[in-house]
Amino acid sequence: MKKILIFAEQLFTITSLMIYSGTPLDPLMTNGFAIKESDRFIARLLFTLTYIVSIFLITLRWKKVTYVFSRDKFIWILLGVCALSSFWSLDSDITIRRAIGLTGTMLFALYLASRYTLKEQLKLCAYMLAISAFMCIFFAVLIPQYGVGSAGDPTAWRGIYTQKNVLGKRFVLSGAIFFFLAMTNRENRWISWLGYVASGILVLFSKSATSLGNFIFITAAFILYNRILNLKYKVMIPVVTLVSTVSIVFYTWFVSQADTILGSVGKDTTLTGRSELWPAVFEMIAKKPWLGYGYGAFWDNSESSIVIQTVQWDAPNAHNGFLDLWLALGLLGVLVFLIGFVINFLRAIYLVRWNQTSENLWLLVYFTYMILSNLTETTMLEQNSLEWILYVSAILSSKLSTRANLLK
């Protein structure tokens, strides 16, 4: 009976991760493009079910959950700022609804961290992403009217997702997880390598240059972190400074020249329009720099029409997580996020040197992924976002593993 319950709980976790990641319902119900109100209703229903079950499972182990909850203050302070922003929001109803959704999302992350070790979480993610990869290939090859074709490129794969950008972003994360498992686990290593290669192929077929660049950088980051952080301080600091500087310059150059670099093979960089979008967003930020427009309120309000009229395309967000955070919560929210981020990043570097556990190495790799993915897309502090779930659970789980090591 116990084994059945454990299996059922793992099945719930994998299913929930897929709901947050993206299911085949998305292309089947929307034809890959148009989002109808009925589609949102079904998605909201699925997310709500994950919230309810997560709360139930959290209640069953409330003592441990309370302890896990207390391991990091800044992520919960950030959630509190989101809720409080309803008082100065452009639309308090939208902000309250989305803050509730964000709370449910973070409760699922809290459940993950309290129920599974970090490696167990990544293995469950790997199972889910393997299923997603199979379905993406199935849709693209056998029912291409749903799995192939995206705005501006009829040959780009989008798989079970609504856009090629989402496919590319999702399998950059998949590649990071499979590469990490391949490098840190000896058992069934070939399966992890197969998952890594499949993830890379799907990123290529998505024809997203940004995702391809992120895929390469995340792979390199893992190798560099694993090597450089073991050096002596006198050598490590200048090497880290040099590598960071070169990486930032190269990445900036790659993104800015991606149209030229990849134009010969017909790949769309998906950066068209951002050069006009970001200055327009900065102008709106300047109007309310300290507290922003309220969590989730800006892009569903008339204020966003000013940006849309400027750029002449229907931008759903700022296509930059840091700018969207600033729009929503102002400099207050940005500072709360950055303080927590920097503290945990520096802590992870210290712990990798002090106690070389894979959990702390994953934290560094994932933080790098979060930075890169939010330079041209928005996954930061998003409700129902797999990326934000893994960010919260990674922070909490790494602190639990550190505590366990100290007690040994």
C-alpha cells in the first residue's frame, strides 16, 4: 500500500510539472496560435487542481513544510510585495488574482522542496521532459499542422507548445537538467546523455537563435563552474573575472549579430522588435520607477497600449524578465529579488568550494539559466511558471541539503 501511495504521489508530481511546462492540450485546442477564453478556463482549472492537491499534501507534513518555508525569507518577501502591490495597482482585481496564482505556484514549489531531494526533483523533471520531447517529435513529424510552423517561420518546430520560442526555452532547461544528471550520476548515464542530445536537437529545430546560444552557454557554464571554482582563490578570482567578461561580451555580440550569423540557414533570432520595445518599456518604467504598476497589471491595461502603439506589434510582455519585474513592482521589487539572488548565488559559490555537493553546483547552473532566459523572455516571478517553481525549490532544497551536511 505504501508503494502505491508513493507511486501515486510521484505521478501527481510529474503530471503537475507537465501542466506547468505545457501539455498537448495547448496546440490541440488553440491550433498553436489563437488563445480563446475557454482555453484559459481549462488551463486555470488544471492549475487550480495542482494548488489544491499541493495544499493537501503540504498539510500532511506541515511540520517539515514549516521548517522548509523558513529557510529563505526573500522569496516570500517578494511574494508579499506582489500581494501588497494591489494597493497601488492599475487594476487591483487582476493583481489579486495573479498574486493568488503565484502563491499557488510557490506552494507547489514548497511542496517539491519539502517532499523530494534536489536530485529527486531533477529526475522527476527529466521524466516529464522526456515525455514532452517524445510528444514534440510526434506532433512535428506525424501531425505537423499542430507541431510545425510559427510566426515568421513556417518550418520552425513548436511541438506541443504554442510557439517555437517556448519549445526552445523549454529544451534549454531540459538540456541543462539532463547534462547535470549525466555528469553527476553514474547509473544509466547513457539515458541522460540521450536526453541531452535530444534536447539539443529540439532546440535546433525550434530555430531560435537565442535558445541555441543559451543551450551552449549553460553547457559551458556547468563545465567552467565545476573546474574554476576548485582553484585557489588567488587564481580563481582573476580567472572568474576574465571568463565572465569574455562570456558577457561574446553573448552580447552573439545576440546582437544573430540575424547575420544565422541568416544564411534561415533561422529567425526572435529578437526582431525588441530594440524598439525595450526603450518604450523604459519610458513607462520612468513614470512609476519606485513601486511600479502592480503585479501582473501593466500588460492587461490601457497603459500598455502606449508601448504597443510605439512598437507597432502586440507585445504580450517586455520580453525581458528584469524589465517586467520593474514594471510590476518597481525598484522595490527589483531590489528584493536581487538581494535574495545575489546572497544565494554567493552562498552557492562558497558551498561548492567548501563542500562540493552537486546540489550547490546545480544552484549556480540554474541561476545562470535564469539570468540568460530572462534577458530576452520573461520567466521571473511568473505565476504557473515551471522556471519559477524550480528557482524557488532549488533555493529551499539547497539549504536543506546544506543543513543535513552540517549535521553529519
